[in-house]
Amino acid sequence: MSGHGPSTRPKVPEGKSRFLTTTQKAITEGAFHVGYDTTWESFQKEVKYTTPKAP
């Protein structure tokens, strides 16, 4: 258990939910762990502001 195991990691499938996608990063040599990328999809709509009419 000295941490000198093989530098391979099982491929994790892409995780998908309604607004979030998670993908596994590639293995970098010398790194202790494998990271994940998270991609958020926008769920808010941006509307251009218009000034209200004066009475």
C-alpha cells in the first residue's frame, strides 16, 4: 500500500443531469488523483432592461 500501483484508472461514464454534465479528466503523470470537469448549462434567461414609461 505504498501508492506505487499502476497509472491506469477505470473509465468513468459521463454523468448527466438536467443542467450539469460531469466528465473525467485525463491522467496526468505524477498527480495523486484524477479530477473531473463539471459543465453547467444556463437555466436562467437574461432579458435586456428597458426603462419603464413615465406617467
